[in-house]
Amino acid sequence: MLEGTNVALGVTGSVAAVTVVELAHELRRRGATVRATMTEAAQGIVHPDAVSYATDAETVTELTGAVEHVAWCGKAGWADVFLVAPATANTIGKIAGGIDDTPVTTMVTTALGAGVPVVVAPAMHEGMFDHPGVTENLETLEDWDISVVAPRIEEGKAKIASADAIALDVARAVSPSPLDGHRVVVTSGPTTEPIDPVRVLTNRASGRTGQAVAKGIYANGGDVVLLHQDGEVPYATVETVETAAEMTDAAVEAAADADALVSAAAISDYTVEPFAAKVPSGESLTLELEPTRKLVEAVRDEYPALPIVGFKLESDPETLPEAARALRERTDMAFVVANATDALGGEETAVEFVTEDTVESFAGSKPALGLEVARRLGAALA
């Protein structure tokens, strides 16, 4: 997601600076080259040598005659993005006020003037984060097109966002934005159909593909509405659903003001009338399965012109492209992502992208697939 990206990392004096070593490693795992600079306060929390080890580059602790702020963040500088993580209330206030008295704030000012994207990941006590002055300063940063990665509010603290969430916002800041201004509904994961208050019918889908698609769309500038079972995520507005009927109803409602739908969920094909009480065990039981309403067809009936991307899952790889083509034609999809059942639950996948005229193969990680779906969707919406 960050292949070939030069990330300048500014570390300030929050206790969350202890997480910066893992953050730097995570950025590098995703393909970024990282250089770091630290405030004096940050150096009292994590040693610059540890940060140098994590980045594989010398850490800047003071600005010298080498004018590091210009070399890194000037108009012809090294950095593609400047990331402040963690960002204290003090540093956020200095950025908003144009105060340059640390290497980090001076580099931010230089980056803003040079048009280099800036991403800020706040970390502080919750009371500080809720201070009206801090709120106003963060609003100023956002008005200046600085990306603010929302912290996790836990245990009375505004804890720094996860390394995954920060990396995703960095990718969004530096990526081309073919989906900028587009609202995309994404379905993800399995659905479950209750048999009784304890038992359910479900499937082996993990939801990794749908969430990878949602992340890919977000990284490419889109606004995502995610329909799934797993709770809140930082990169999307989430509608939590359980059954096929709930997901279909939510998709029809969310599509009303959407620019596209990506139906990546493994939605139950059958449902059952649930028993009100737990069914006793140890006895034979016959269930009458009823087919569920098809989500894509329901959305297509309601919104005939909406661009839709579908996923087609089959056991037989030989017949998969033809089944995907039939699905695309029946529901007038932009394209279909066809994959075999052996990809369920795994980290890697192999699919066919099926359009009206072409079948193209893709193999790789599910995050890479998510980015490819987002790229193709952007082209379809252009």
C-alpha cells in the first residue's frame, strides 16, 4: 500500500512515543522508506537510537546547517508525506498557531508551505483531547487539509490510533484519489441466520476480502459505508448487520445516496424460521430452508443506474468465469470478481476480473486485491 513512499515521521513527547518503533516497522513492511525526527520531550520517552534502528536511518534530533526541514519537506524535498505520530496537544497547538520551535513543528510548517501532505495522529488524556482549544486547533488543521487520524478513546485516554489505521491514512494522503468525493457502500463477511436463540446457519467467510476492499477504497480517496458484523472500524461508517435480510435492507437504504456498491459479502442463500426457545439436543431435527432475497438484485431493482461490483464464488475453477459473466450480465454490473471456494478464510487469493469484454487474472494478498478493486472501480466511475 505504501510501496515507494517516503515517509518523514515526527515524534513528539506523548507517552505513546513508545509505540513509534512498531509504527516505523509497520510503515516499512508496507513498502515505505521512513526517516524520523524527534522533539526533545520525545527523546525522554524513547531513545533516538531505537527510532534509528526501526527506520534504518539516522534520526534528526535538531536542525542544523544542513537545513533538514527543507531537504526533507521543501518543494523539492525527499518526503512524500510528513506524519506526526504521536502528536501531543502542545504540538497540535503549535502547528495551528504556526509556531516553529522544534524540529517537528518546523518540518510541518515547511511541508504545508511546500504542498507536502501532513498526517497527524493525536495521543493524550481524554480531558485534554476534549479541551475546546484542542478541538478548535484540530479543526484548524483539518481546514488546512491536514489529515487527523482519530484516536481510540479508552480508559480515560485518547490513545494513539493503531499502526494499521495510521498507515491507511498515510496511504490515503499520498495515493492518487480516483474515488475522491465518491461514497461507496461495501458489504463484507458472512451473515448468520438464527435457528434458535443459540444456534445459527452461517458460512466460512472471514470478511478479510470485504474489509480489504473497504480499505482500498478509503486509501484511494473514497468515503466508505461498510455493512458487516464486526463492529466499528476507523476507515468507514459502519452499519452492523447479522442476517441476510438485514444486510439487504441496509444495502438498499445506504445505496440511496451512494455512487457505487461493492457486494463482497458471503450472504446466506438460505434462511430458516427460528424456534423461539432452544431446541433440545440429541434428537433428529428437520429444518425447512427458504431462499433469501438476492442483495444485488434488490439494489439493482431500486437503483437501475447505480454502478455495482459483485463477487462470484464457485467450487469449480473451470466454470467460474462463465458463471461470473452470467452474473454480470443478469444484474448489469461494472465488473465481477470471480474466486474459487479454496480462497475462503486465507490471507492470499487468486481471482478473475470479469468485464463485458475481458477476463483478467489476479493473484496476491487480500490487501493488494482490495487496492486493485478500488483502482478498477475508480476507472469505472471516471
